[in-house]
Amino acid sequence: MNNLLNTELNYQDLVSKYGSPLLVLDKATVRHQYRALKSALPGVTLHYALKPLPHDTLIDVLEEEGACFDLASNGEVDIMIRHGIDPDKCIHTHPIKKMNDIAYALNYGCRIFVADNVCELEKLAAFKDQVKVMIRVSFPNPETKVDLSKKFGALPEEVLPLLQTAVSLGIEVYGLSFHVGSQVKTSKRHVEAVNACSEIISEARRNNININVLDIGGGFPVDYENAGETDIREFCKPIVEALSNIPDNIRVIAEPGRFIAAPSMVGICSVTGKSMRFGKPWYYLDDGVYCSYSGQIFDHVVYPKFTQKIGAINFSVLAGPTCDSIDIIAEDIPLPELEVGDLIIGKMMGAYTIATATDFNFIPRAKIVEVDLEREPLSINIEMVA
């Protein structure tokens, strides 16, 4: 199939038409990634986590595919309302919430919430006739750069008391959830978490607490290093095997974000200036770490970058457009000699790029160009980033 994972666009033509910098969002790649993960996790309901790329077009494509959604803020609730998404297809997974956050989501119609401590359960108790709760379990993962169990989740031995507290407060128990971290290297921690949650479910049932759902979170990796396609079926095989051993009648859901979003965008930016500094060529670009490359700061990711120009290679520096010395995209990157107007292409730039971009220095953000390389390869829509 045609998608950004196996298609080279005419980057110069896009810049000539629409200017620079650009982010190119391909609907076909969104479909491809969603279908690949759904196939690799049979029977698992996928709730797309909005935070990596809360873009209207991506949401529309996923809704057409039958996806559900994972929300964590009032702003993300507003996105669902704007798209007319059925609230029954949504879960609210932020473990820490203001009372009015709960009320706002309930007013929309989303009833499923996550908690990992008594304080949060006491907040939910004020809405006990409307809410269902999933208790988030902590499974620290030193193998990932973003260990989400560092900030959220109850230790496994704390979960049964929390479930009992929820019942005593009159809150309907819905399930358990976990997130083993972002961009994990192997599915080993997923498997360990599934097995541990299976034991908790059995223990809860022995204490007359019924668990209906297990949320296995996200963390499904993409291949940044090679800008290629991850063998997600092979990654998920051990998870599927572990899920086959959980107690009966447990519905399984997941919260993929990066896996769907990251490969769906290519970044295009232009050289705006050049100089020799400290014996190296420096190339100044019209995009940087305060804009589309923000994920290099906030997400600890190095996006694959290249130029289509050829020539003798020098180790060079790529700097962003702001008046801040932190705004450096790459140092010691091997590049041919570039001139003003030459292009730098970034791949795998869908996740944590526009979502974390800023307006620092009032530098304009990249425009977004939408393509559909599967259905309408010549049809292009353009919009400004809000």
C-alpha cells in the first residue's frame, strides 16, 4: 500500500506550493498503523490516546476505522464534542483530576475514570451514581526513557484495598489499568503486568469484587532509528499469549498513541542561513525544538533527518530559528554542503511534534499539509496549525 512508510514525496514541490516549514500528514499511514495494531491484538479494543497528535483529520480517520478514544483533559473532551464522538467510546484516564474535570467529562457523557489513590476515589464518590472506576497499577520500567509508573499507579499490593475502598464509597468498579512506559524496547513488561493483574483480578473476585476490564495501556514502539515499520505482530505475540491466561469474561482495551501517530507525518524545513562556527558548518533552519522538533526536548526522541542533496560530507550543526542557543536540532550530523533554500526532511514526526510545539519568539509554526497516499494520492489539503 502507499503510505509515508514506503513513499518518497516531492518535497521541493510541496514547499514551492505551500511554503516552509511544513508537516505532511498522511491519512493512509494512520489507517495502516491502526489496522496493523488491531490485527496484532485480536479482540482488544483500541482507544487512541489523543495527546501525541490531537489532530482533527487523524481523529476523523480513526473514527471511520471504528476506533475508540482515550481522554485526559477538558480540552480533549472538547475535541470529542466537536467531532460528535459517542461518549460511550471514550475513557478518561488521567489519574489526578479536579472535581470540575470529572463533572465536565460526565456532562459530555464519559463515565469511565481512572484513579490510583484514596483522594481520587473520594472525589469520584461525589458522583458515585454516574461513574465507573479503573484502578491504575504501577509497573516501573527502567528500560524506557519515559517511565509512566514513576508518576502514576498504585503498587500491586495496594490495589485490593483501593478496590475495597471504592466499593465502600459506593463507586462501581470497572477494571484495572496500567501503562508500562512509552516506546518500550520489548513486550516483557507488558507480559509481567498482564500476569500480575490477572492475579489481582482473581484476588478481587475472591473478595466479591468483580473486575470486568483490563486496560493494558500503550507503549507500543515505532522504529525511529531506521524510520521504518515495526514488526508489531511479533512484538505483541507474547502479550496475546499472556492475555489468553487471564480470568474469564475480562474485556481488554489498550491506549495506543505514538504507534498510530508517529509514522503519519513527515516534516519539511528549509535552510535560512549558514556560517562556519568553531570549525563546523552551521545551518539555520525555519523549524526547531521550540516548534515541530519539540519532541526532542519533551519526548526524548531524535527524529530521523536527511537531505536529498549530495556531495562531500562534513559533520555539521542544524540550528532552529529562535534567538535561543538551546534551539539546536542536531550537532555533528553528517551532511553535504547546503545552501539557503535547501531542504531538511524529518521522518516519523507525527507524535509529540505539533502537540508540544510553542509560539516562542513568535516564530510561526509549521503548516500542515494533508494527503491520502492510498485513496487520493494527488489530493492535498492545507491548513495552518492552530
